[in-house]
Amino acid sequence: MNRIEQIFKNNEEWIQEKLSIDKDYFENLAKGQSPEFLYIGCSDSRVTAEELMGLQPGEAFIHRNIANLVNNVDLNVMTVLNYAVRVLKVKHIIVCGHYNCGGVKAAMEPKDLGILNPWLRNIRDVYRFHKDELNAITDEKRRYERLVELNVQEQCVNLIKTAAVQEAYYQRGITVHGWVFDIHTGKLINLDIDFPKILAEITEIYKLF
């Protein structure tokens, strides 16, 4: 049996497993979705979304891209954000980075990576914003990990700048969370992003509501 055939066999086994627990599982799943979470994570094949959070299908709306960026000119992430916030009415938005992120690592290296250059420039901008702190870290591994954390923080700030998130915050108290997945231990690390504090700090420039 080749790998593709194995996937379809796995699918059949998964169907039977779900039906053995709840015979109406797929009928209920087809009725619609009302997820509580929007998860914005990295495309890295080692970092799943629902699995690491222990969630089931229907509980999280998912968007993944290289290095979990929230770029205001990326129509993909902006469309996902607006749909999740304004239509699905999610209560929490999670930006989840991970240690050993190839995108962040690539952004730290002085190389021409072709089409990746404009994408990774966003991470290089994060480094520029926090250059003094990062350059003061002598351990290269820890500097790399800290950039992963700071990248998550800046993507949370980018979320807070948007009209959809600001509107949902004032109307129903939506919150933004910044996490890092430690790929070496499997643990989720909460960076304790202070949503109200950041919003207050950027209000003068970015307030839309």
C-alpha cells in the first residue's frame, strides 16, 4: 500500500471511530460551525493546530502561513480575520509561533531567497524594531527564540490595529492571545500579551472606533 492509499484507509478508520462514539457525528458537523477561536499559526508541517490544543473539528477557525504573519496587505489573512470576527463571532484570536521556526531562521540570515524576500522582510522589520534587545542576547539559540516570541507579539499588535478587532473588542470584548509552541517539549507558552495596554498605547495613531 502506498502513502496515498494509506491516507484513504486512515480516513475510513477515522470515520468508523467517530461513528462508534456518536452515530450522528457527521450529520451534526454538517449543520454549521460556531468556533470560539481563530488560530493563526505557522505552516510548518510539524505544528498542527487542533491537535496541540486538544480541540475537535468545529472548535477553531484556522489560518496558517509561513512564520504566522498578520500582514495588512495579505488578502488571505485579512479575509480569514474578517470572516472569523464579523461573521463567525469568535471570542478569542490566537497567534501561535513556534521555536525552531524555519521562516524566522531564514529572516535572520543574509541571503537572497527570491520570492520569499518580501514575506520575510516582515520578520526582519520585527528584528529592526527590537534590535537593541536582540543584539544584546549573546546566545544565538536564545536570540533566535526571542525573535520568535517578538514576532508573535508584533503580529498581535497588527491584529489590534485592524477595524474588525477593534470593533469586536468594544462591542463584545474579543481578546487577542500570543502563544509559542515549544517544539522540543510539546508545551504551549502563553506570552501574556496585554491586549488593553497595547490598544491604549496605539490608540492615538491606529484607533478606528
